[in-house]
Amino acid sequence: MKKTLTLCLLLISPLSMALDIGATPPSCYVVDFAKETPLSLSRSGRVVYVDFWASWCAPCAKSMPFLNELHHTFASQGLDIIGINVDDNKADGVTFLDKVPVVFSVASNPDGQCASAFGVQTMPSSYLIDKKGKIRYIELGFFSENKDTIRQNVEKLLAEPR
């Protein structure tokens, strides 16, 4: 009985709930930071880079300028970047963005459901979704040495047919 209970707890742990490559991203509720309106993560026919971040996350501050570069380079080719703030207090996210401004869409996740549905385990956590709505690449954390790989993955997905 004890072994069965332990196995069940392991199977429902957050680690087992993380999304994998090839999965369809969950439908979740996020709110546009500026407009205070619902923002959909589903973008039919576009490549979507979903980035979960927090104000207290030092690597997030380093990743935002890179995401701005990606936006400037690839938005006109079909890339949408959506940064989802996971702070409990939206004001913390706003203060962060005052210091590290971004040019892409930013949303809050008021109830934390979206980060849970994605199985986010570290900050930042990024999911690159192809034009057909499948997760193709996952980046946990942010490491400067991975910039070229991320850029190549974006280019590869943008070149694929719809």
C-alpha cells in the first residue's frame, strides 16, 4: 500500500506534469498587461514564443533584450512573442518592465493557472510553438550561449509551411 501511494504521488508531481515537445499547449487565461483584456496564446498560422517570467528572476532580465531582438527581426515574418508574468503582484511586473522595457506582448496570469497548465518549473521557461499549434522547442532558464540555437529554431519554424 505504501509503495502504491508513493508511486501515485510521483505520478502526479509537478515534474510529471511538464509539457513535452509535440504536445498541444493548454488553453489558458492570460490578461494583456496594458489593455487589461484577455489575450489568446493561440495564433493560427503563426509561430508563437511563450515566455514565462517573473520580476525577481535575474535571468529573465537578461532574456528580455534578446526577446526584443527576436521580435524586431522576426515579427514581420510571422513570430509572436508573449511574455507571461507570474508575479503574485502585477505591480512587481510593471516595475520590472519600467527597468527592462519590452516591445512584444506581455500578459499576466492572475490565477497562476497558465503556468501550472504548462508545468512551469523554472524561470524563465519558454515554449516555441509551430504554425500548427504544437510545442516544438522548450527552453528552461536563459543562457546566452543558447541564443543562436533559439534563433535557428525560430527561423526553422518560420520557414515551415502552414
